[in-house]
Amino acid sequence: MRHGKKFNHLGRTAAHRKAMLANMACSLIEHKRINTTVAKAKALKQFIEPLITKAKTENNQTTEKGTHNRRIVFSNLRSKYAITELFGTVAEKVGERPGGYTRIIKLGNRLGDNADMAMIELVDFNELYNAGKPAKKTTRRSRRGGGKKVEAAAPVAETKTADDSEE
């Protein structure tokens, strides 16, 4: 039985899995999209989304928090270039997004071993999907039911004067 086993081991030892996910995350940050198997893409999504949340500027208001978050992310990624890119351009682009920073697109099967392939990408860096959509208003809605009251405006009747009818 597999009770309480939440993540995919990917057929690897713990050290190999951590190193592989760190390398894949660095490649995703550098290239903004990578091709891999569906299982690895799902595991990478769970691995990298909390790291992107730590990199957002709203979580790094003070220098102590910023340094602490950089060190936590560096302990997972182990690449200075990836940390600089993540805390710079990536955090700037995903600043307004409340989660869901990556997208997995299934590509079909690999020729050699028929494995399910997928492309995982950072959502805000895809210009093709984001080009047709206008920028949404960022409004948070409350669940408490304190919505806006709609006031019925009285219609204003226009009256014609003698000057309007002659023109």
C-alpha cells in the first residue's frame, strides 16, 4: 500500500532525484521552457513553484527576508546564475500572479521508448498565449457576501426644444 507517499520517486535515489530536479529547475529558469517526460515535468512543477514564490518581490521587502529567501533557494538550486535570473527577471514578471507560475503542455510520445513527453514553461514568458488576451483587472473577491449594491439610476428624459427641431 502507498499510504502517505505524496511525491513521485522517479525511479531514482534521493540524492540523484534532488540533483536532477535542481538541474532541471536551473534549465527552466535559464531557457524559460524545457522538454521532458510528463512525470518529471509534474515533479519539477512541485519543486519549482515554492521557489518562485520565495523569489517574488513582495516576499523580500526587507534585506533580512531577501537574504534569507535567497539562501533557501540557493540550497535547492545550487547555481548562482539561476538565482540571479530568478530573483531578477522572473520575479519581476510573476509579481502580480498569485501562483501557477508554470504550464505543462503534453507533446505526445517519444520515438525510442514511447514515453509520454511534455513541455514545461514559465507562464508569463510565453508571448504566444499572452498576446491575444487583454490585461485583466486584478480584483480580489471576498467570499463573505459583502458585494456592491447596485443602485437603480432614474432615466433622464430628454425634452426637445424648438431649437432642436429646426436643425
